[in-house]
Amino acid sequence: MNNWSIGPIDAWIIATAICCNVACGLLGCFLVLRRMSLLGDAVSHAILPGLVIAFMLSNSRAMGPMLIGAMLVGLFTAFMIEALQRWGKVPEDASMGVVFTSLFALGVVLITRYAANVDLDPGCVLYGLIEFVPLDRISLLGHEIPRATVTLGFVLVVVVFLIAAFYKELTIVSFDPYLATTMGINAALVHYALMAAVAAATVAAFEAVGSILVVAMLIAPGATAHLLTDRLSRMLWIAAGVAVVSAVVGYMLAAHPRLNTSVAGMMSVVAGAQFALAVFFAPRHGYVSKLLHQVALSLRIAAEDILGMLYRWEEARRDAPLTRDQIVAAMAGGLTPRLALLRLLRGGHIESAVGAAVRLTESGRARAGSLVRTHRLWESYLAQHLGLPLDHVHEPAQRMEHFVTPRITEQLDAQLGAAQDPHGKEIPPAP
């Protein structure tokens, strides 16, 4: 790769990574929904002894024996974790940690013990050799294609086919396994089938990309997509997009002359960076979005409190109108009431010159009357139907008035039929 240009060799490496990342990312969506992301991590590590034993028994690195060994150990891992949790009363996180670390350590011991006799390298298992994927090619339809690209492309096709064929079952089991059981769906069978698919995708990707990228793709794309949407169909598409971006951007960064670092590691870093961006900037679940929502809510509540204060001040026919400083002081000071006053001024709900008295406009008076109406109706409801003492109805009504819809307000009015609140104050008429 020359700076940011992509040649044929670079394209094959990126294509291989895309196949691996998307396959793992799609499976990871269901792991994330089932709160089993670390189980995918556990399976991807625990299958290592299955790979070694399969090689020792078959004396071959062919995909068939490796796949069978990995799937058997993957299913055994899932079974042991569930068995320890259900029958051994071991917490889920502890049982997962014990099983996958023990099996992974056993795999490392077996690799180290037989390193002189078998072609399995611990560094290859961890970091992969995706940079050398284009060197091992096979002839397919008259074209020379890297073997890993063909293998991972086939895995991707199988994963997409299985998700499309069993989408309903996977969806129901992921959200509510008990409901799935009542509907006649074998939740346990779906669970172990998902674990088998995770193990198969993992073993197919081990030599090319290593376990680090596999684990990252089993978790990061699904977790990122889960922050960006609440619909499973969109989640799958977003996870695939995150996986593709991780492959393309990760390779370009890793292969750039100024960095020249691990490709699989950089792809994992890019996936983590996308997750971090989603954590902060996701439209609904992001930290910044929630913070902005909380600020907007605080300003709205403060503005409505100011309108209610001014309405009651006018209702009491006080001689001198309130000033900005008095309103801010009455609301315990700070920046929020000042911003709320500015918002009301810009919205045309109040009028006031700098340092002068604050008065309601017609639109502000109508909105304030609606708030006070809701407040006093709610006080009446609490007093009449819940029997709260009069000195206990103001605070809950003060909180509820900001969230009660006009429909509920009219239902309260129709049910109570009161002209005054429990304190003897007139309830403003409906606008």
C-alpha cells in the first residue's frame, strides 16, 4: 500500500477482513441482545484445545476436522457454563471465567507442547496473518483467489442464510426465551445452534485474522448497533456497516507507512473507536444526547415554573410585578432560571426590558393558565381520591404538571367536576 492508495493485494486483504467482520458482527448482534457477548468471547477462546486435538487426531489442518473439533468444544463450553450456573449455583460471570480460561490455557499448553510437531503458532492464533492472505491462493472459476477469502466468504454466506432462514426463531429467543418455549420453539436448541455458529466462524477466521479481531467483531459491531437503533433488522445492517468500516479504515491505517502496525489490532481499535463514538453521540442512547435531553428538560421545567409563578403573582393582584432578579432568586439562583427566562423571552411568552419587571404576554398567560389548571386538578384528585392531607398535595402536583398530557387533564376535569382546588383557589377554565 502506497500512502492511501489500494492495490489488488490490499483489496484481497480488505475483502477477507470484511467477510470475517460481517459474519462475526451479525452473530454478535444476537449475543448482545441476549446479554451473552462474553459467552461469544469465551467460546472463541475455549475452542483452542478443540483445534489442537482435531489436528493431533487427523494430522491435518483441513477445515473439516478443525471445524468439528471447534464446534464440539464450543458446545461443550456453552454447556459447562450453563451447567455450573444452573446446577452448581455458580454466578454466570464466574462460571464463564473458569470454563473459558481453563480451556484456553489447556489449548495454549497443547500448542506449546506440540509446537515442534504441529504447525500451530500461538502468535498466529492471537494476531492472525491477514497480511499474508494473498500469498495462499486457489483456482476458482478460472481466477486465483486467496484461500482465506473463499473460506470466510463461504462462512459469511452460511451465516446470512441461517439468519434469514431462522430470523423469527432467533428474534423471539433473543428477546424472550420463555415466550419462545410457550410458542413451541426449542430455545435450548437455538442457543446451542448459535454457539455452534460462533465456534464455526471463529475457527474459520483463526488463521487469517486471529482471535483478537474475532472477539472484537463478535462484540463491538453488535454493541455499537444496539446503541444506534432499537429495531433488530436495522441493528443487523448497522452492525454490518460497522464491520465493513472497521476492515477498510483499520487496514488503511495499519498499512500506512507512518504507522505500519498490526492489521488485526488496528481493525479492532477502529471498531472500538466506533463504539466509543456511539456511546457519546448515539441519537437516543448516547451520553451527549441524554445530557442534552436532560438540559432541555430542565430548561422546560424551569420555564414552566416561571410561567406558573407569574400567573399566580398576577392572580394574587400584587401591586409590584416581579423582576428578573426576584424570579431567579425565588428559583434558588443559578444559570438554569436565567436561561429559562431568555427562552421565554425569545418565545414571546413574557416581556421585559433589562432590569425591568417581567410580565406575561397573551400566549404566555394562556400557557401558564393551562399549567396551573393541570396543577390544581391534580391536587383535587390527590385530595379526593387518595385522601392526601392538604399540605401533601402541592409537591406531587408541582412535579406532575410538567408531564400530564392535555387528554389526561380533560379526563381529570370530567371526573372531578370541581371549580376550585382543595385550597379554595379557582381552577382556570380550559383554553
